[in-house]
Amino acid sequence: MSSKLNAFYFRSYLNFMALINQEDIQTGLALISKDFQVDSKNWELEQGEEMTEDKAFNFLLKLVEHLMAHDFNRLLNSLYRIDVSEEKLKLALAESNHPAQTVAQMIWDRELQKVETRKKYSGR
């Protein structure tokens, strides 16, 4: 990966690690469910098990892998709806050995960015 892209992911990671909590994770998953038009029951865990960012990301990664293999047009439409930067996506995919993981990370970062923006402007 280029140093620009690494710096982008590192900044994103630092920004969200300080801000993310259980409610943010749940809200991010709700946005993903809506944007990908998947049933939110797909995100359920064992009774009493807490959703973590890693678990949420793994659910998203499996969804992206499935769509890359079986319904690429739906993935592209969802990326457009989510507003993932096309230029950043092209750059990231050109430099990535793990395209599904790269796409999933970009989606997760964008959805969490939406969560933070909504919190900022809702007064919470």
C-alpha cells in the first residue's frame, strides 16, 4: 500500500478508536443493513454476547466477500449509496492484496463517519 493510503487508514483508525462505543457499532450496523438491504437479524449474536467492532467488521467482510463473488452490481450500487469515494476505492483496490477487506474497511469507515456526523449535529 502507498504511504498516502496507509496514513489515511491510520488517521481513520485513530479517529474512530477514540470515539466508537457500543451504540455507535449498533448504529453503524443498522446503516449497513439499510444500505445493503439485508435483514438486521444477520447481525445477531449469541444471547448475552456483546457486539464488538471486530465482530461487526467481520460480519461486513463476509457480506462484501459474498457480494464480490455473487452480486457485484449490488455491491457497486451499495458503495454509491453509501458514498464511498470512487477515487479512494480505485486507489485502494489497485494497491491491495485483499480487495474484500479493503472495500469492507472503506465501508465501515464511511458508515462510522456518518454516525459521528449525526451525533455531532443532533446535539448528543
